[in-house]
Amino acid sequence: MERIIHGDNLVVLPTLPDAFARLIYIDPPFNTGDVQKRSRISVQAAATQNDGDRTGFGGRRYVTQTRDSAAYADRFDDYAAFLMPRIEASLHCLTSDASLFVHLDSREVHYIKVALDERLGRERFMNEIIWAYDFGGRSKRKWPAKHDTILWYAMDPERYVFNYDAIDRIPYLAPGLVTKEKAVRGKTPTDVWWQTIVPTNSREKTGYPTQKPRAILDRIVRVHTEPGDTVLDFFAGSGTTGEAAHAHGRDYVLIDSSADAVAIMKQRLQDAP
């Protein structure tokens, strides 16, 4: 099952089958108070009989017009009231041994953690993963915010997927303190993941606001699912979750209310090897 669905997740989720997903990962709006907007401008071209500003196939002339891409206001008076009903609507999609990953930042993570503990039970909370990066501006008035938080809940804390051998290895910070064999092999990450954001000039870059690095999703998909499993992302954005799932032999269901996002996902996953 590899599906991309354009629609409001609160409407779509109840229509999906029960117990089909081994993993849910979501990267919802962060309630930044800003307008989130793609970094690229849409260009439309129309054939013209007059002088145009662009030449196409066979010398045909075109006139181009630019328009701003779709944007959305990342602002919620009651963020938990927005997010929690959507998470609630998704739970029937999970298998009994599935995992739920919710990617947030410091503005709302504390409130959503409490809400998830109340809904799922604190015993199902497994990890608070910190994704740390070092890029962008630096405030001179406070410590610069350079991390996000990913909350991991297991539907059954005694039975869930955790493929330890699938964890990618990272270099030791002090390789001289371990044996040569260990230094060559590297170490497994802790609950703090150092990973750069998607570089502006990267082939991975789609221009979609809030796009997350593929490496983060690769790690989550490899470790918390098996080949052939299905991953559900109902704030799918640029489709990174789907691309990671496809690359590792997993199926995916991606949902987003933005037509721009759906177009990006379709193109990105159509081109995926």
C-alpha cells in the first residue's frame, strides 16, 4: 500500500482500515506564530502570439508569470485542541505492537507530552529524542534554539519493534579512548541525535517549509518497522516519511491538506528509485 491522500486528516483518518500501520510518524505545525511558506516561487507559462520572455520547443514563444506558492499560518490559540483529536483519530490504524512518533519543538512539546500521557498512559512513553542541529541565526538575547523533540510511544511497552542491529553507527567523539576495532565500527546513537538540517543546495531540498532531513526518518523507519510494514504520516508535508519508507522496503500512507504538498510528494516519490 503506497498511497498519497489529499484531505483534512481529521476527516480522512477515521476512513482508513484498522491496524494496518506498524508506525506513525508526524511532524505537525509547531505553533510558531509565523506564516510558513515555500522558499520557491511557482512559475506558470502560457503560449503567446506576441513577443514572450521565454522560448520553448520549436522556437515557440511563451510569457511567464510568477505567483507565490501556498502558505499557511502556523498559529493556534489552543494547540492541544488542534492536535490531540487528530492523534486520537489515528490510533485505530496502529497494530498492537506499533509505535507513535510525534515531532515537536519547545513551544508545545511539554503540553502534548502531558496530553499523550493522559490519553495513552505514561507506561507507553519510551523516549524523548532530541534532534540537535547547528545551523541558522544566533540570538544575542538568549541561548539559540537549535533542537527539536521527538516523543516515542509504544502501543505495547512489552512488545514493540526495535531493530538494534539496524541502527546506523556514528563516530566516537574521542576515538583514542576506545580500541581500534570500536573506533572503526563506531557507536550507536543515544537519545540525542546530531544531524544537520536539509542544506539549501542539497538534492534532497524540495523548498517545502519545515522539511526534515531524510536521515532522521531513515533511522526511525529502519529501527521501528520491518520490511513490508506500512508507515502512516498524516502531516506528510514534502513526503520525507514516504521516501524513507520506500527506500527501506516499507509501504506508506501519506496525508496532507495542502495541494502544494501533495504535488511535491507525488513528484518526489515518482522519481524515487
